[in-house]
Amino acid sequence: MADRIASFQEKVEKNPNQVFFRYSLAQAYFEEGEFEKASSEFKKCLDTRPDWMMASLFVGKAEMESGNLQVARQFLEMTVSLAEAQAHEDPMMEAKQLLEALDSD
């Protein structure tokens, strides 16, 4: 997996404005359990495309994994709003379930 991260890091360095390379890098970090790096890269995706629901969802998940529950809540609530506006039921349900898990802690 480190090769995958290195590959996407190189692509982002060569094409810093290519948001899909950055999203793939963030995904690779997330899959490797590097949640702080993943969150940072997903947030950069949101800087470019504030309505990117899946980036918002993954920031919420990464922040939960990092123990930053207030930040996680903020992004999960944003995900619910974006999912409702974009009519994406599955991510909306996932975000709501994660919010419920935060409430039960």
C-alpha cells in the first residue's frame, strides 16, 4: 500500500490542482490508517469542491478514528445536509449512523 501512497503523492505533486489525484491519495491514507493525513487531504478536496459529499463523509470518519469527535460531528452533519440535497440515501444513512454512535458515547 505504501507504493500506492507514493504513487498518488507523486501525481499530486505534479498536478496539485487535480482534485481526483488528491482524493485518491486521501483514500490511500485512510485505508492505511493514517487518519490525520487522510483528513487533511480530504479537507483540501473540500476546499476545491465544498459540495463533495464523500470527501465530507471521509473527513468525519477519519476525525472519529483520530478521536476528534467535535470535528467529526461537524463534517458528518455537513454530509447529511449534502446527501439530502443531492439525494444520496446510502451516504446519508451512514453519516446518521455515525452521528448516533457519537451520541451514544
